[in-house]
Amino acid sequence: MSDLPRKAVTRTAKLAALPLGIAGRATWGFGKRIVGESAELVGRELQQRTADQLFKVLGELKGGAMKFGQALSVFESALPEEVAGPYRAALTKLQEAAPPMPTRTVHAVLEERLGEGWHELFLEFEDKPAAAASIGQVHRGVWHDGREVAVKVQYPGAGEALLSDLNQLSRFSRLLGPLIPGMDIKPLITELKDRVSEELDYGLEAQAQQAHAEEFADDPDVIVPQVVHQSDQVLITEWIDGIPMSEIIADGSQEQRDRAGQLLARFLFSGPARTGLLHADPHPGNFRLLPGGPEGEDDWRLGVLDFGTVDRLPGGLPATIGESLRMTLDGEAETVYELLCEEGFVKETIELDPDAVLDYLLPIIEPAEVEEFTFTRGWMRSQAARIADPRSPAYQLAKQLNLPPSYLLIHRVTLSTIGVLCQLGATVRLREELEEWLPGFVPEDPADGEEALAEA
């Protein structure tokens, strides 16, 4: 049995203690103000202490608390370093694998979901898990037709724990607001609850993975394992070997790094255009490099795993993203500002200087401005420092921007992918991928519209 449901009372108590602790620190801050310390100093110290407690609690829990922590991670660069530091430490804990289920529990789930004769479906089944995560673990096996397979088994009770955590967090979302000034937390938690419910549904995951597997079946650059069998709490897919992206980050050649980075960018932007789905968990553990690319065995393909979290985008990525990006590069400050207001990135109660918004965006989109760009940790740190320094105009402006819930996963995926590219130190022709796959980035040719009308 998983440890998630067994500790439900403890989990609820820890989460419920958060608002009391935050309220207590607010009183402490008021006292400091009375004795004459500056509002800015007290505010930052209060923010740091609040972050310490919040991230400590999230770090001790898995499930929905972990999901909330991961979603908050997209804002880390906007937080002062003394706040972001403890947060990064907590995130490291959040990424650790959950303790494996006992073998008897795995067998019980397989018997319940696949039938008493589940062993007969496999020529081989390894009891030792090949990987473990927040809501389940993966076992390696050989299906009865001889195919090597990955058998994903969900922890019993994982769903109740995930949704209970998020319900608890939503109850005091307003108290978390000071950590991310200007951001509406409650809609983000609501969006997370919807996504977590989907992640628990292996039927939806199977559909998303199979859609990608079929679309990329003959692709020379990307391989997605086919779905073999699916039932509640069990998902069986083809097994793929390859070099984990984490190993490329640690020890890969520059050629491998550049190829992995290019293919990662290509998959990020081409996936929604080709399938109407965005793979929303671009963690290095979900990617492999496999030999046998377009140039032969010495070339590389990208293997993509885990479609538990996807964003459904029937028309591909929103054209507003491509249009805003293009117009920012063209220096059209007023038009960009209007688009951001229309999409909810600037709340109706806020008024900003369009030129200041343009100045804020231009350094971030530098990789789209040139033919090829080398992503480095140093570049990422410089962007984070610019946005995280309370003395900088970028920090003050970032506090006033909002993230609409419909863009939560897109934003998270984009930042996470850029983070992986920087870990790789890859030189990538990003603009090439944007021109090929991102709606709105290339202006429409009036002649195309005339041809379409003529054909109609």
C-alpha cells in the first residue's frame, strides 16, 4: 500500500498549519514595523520566512502538494534569491522518487485490473521497479507477443491524496498571494486540480500517447512508444532504450547536446501543431537519445515518454503567442501591450507603459531573434538576476503581470524546456522551429488568403 493515503491525517494537519504560521508571521512583521524597521526590509524578511515554511511543508509531502510546488517553480526567477534559495532546496526534495510499492501490492493491483491470470499476459515481468514517481511506478516486462514493455502501475489511493492536498491548498490560496505579487493563485490551483484529475486517468494518458505515437510513427527525428494495453491504474506501452537526457546533460558530447536540444525544441513546437496536444512534463527523465536518425546509425532521434500531463490545444499553440513574439521583435510596443491585455496577462486594474513592457520582454526572447542561439546556465542566471533584483525595473514590472490559467502549462513547459536547453549548453536554431510550427510567428501572406478565396 502506498504511504500517500495512510498518512492522510498527517498530510491535512501539515497543510492546515500553513495559514496559522503565515498569520503568525504577519503579526511578527507588524511588531517589527512598530519598533521602527523599514517596510521594505520587514516585507522581504517576512516573505522569506513565509517561503521557508511553505516550501518546507511542500517538500515533506508528495501528491498534490508536490504538484502545486512544481507549478510554482515557474515563478522562481521572479523571487528574491534569499526566497528562491530555500525553494530550490525544497524542489530538489520534491523531485526525488517516491518509495517503491511492496511487490505484493503491485501484484494485487495487476490481479485486480488485469485478472487472476495476469502472469500469463507476460513472458517476463520484473518485480523490481525500473522507475518510481509521485503517483506510480514502472516495471519492465515482455508482453505475450514478444514485445518489451513498460508496465506503469498507479499507487492505490494516490488520487484521493492528490486531490485532498489541492483542496486544502485552495482553501487558503489568498494567504499564498504575497509570495507571488500580482498573481491570482486560486485559478491556478483550480487549473491544477483539473490537470491532476486527468493525470490520474490512465485512459486519457493512453489516448494522448497513442495520438503522438501514430502521428510520429514515420518521423525521422522523434519516436513515441505505442500503447499496448490500458486499464484503470495500469498502463502498458512499448519499452524504448536509449541514453537518458540526464546522462547527456552530465557527460554527452557537444554534438549530442546540440542534437538533443534541437530535437527538444522541435518536439515542443511541432507536437501541438501536429497532434493538438502539448506534452506538459519536459523533465529530462522523460526523454532519451536513440541512434538511427535521418543520417543513419551515427545520427540521433529523440525518444519521448510519459504523457500523463498534456494540454489540449486543438488549434495548436495560441496564435497570440506567435503574434506577440513577432511584434516584440519588430518593436511594436503598443500592439504587443494590447494583445497582452486582451489575453489577461495584464489585469484590467493595472496600467503599464507599453515601452517598459517591451524592454522587459526583449532580453527573454533573445534566442528567437538570431539564426542560432547557444543556451547556457550563465544566460539563464542573468535573466533570473534581472527579474529577481528588487531594484530593477524588470522586477517591479514582473510583479504587476498576471498568468492566465489557460497559459499555465504552456508557460511552465516553455520555461522548463529552456531550463533543459541551458543544462545541455546546446546551440539551437530556435527561430527555424518557430517559423515552421508556431502559429502567428510568420505573418500571413495576403496572396495565400486570395488563393483560399479563389479555391472556395
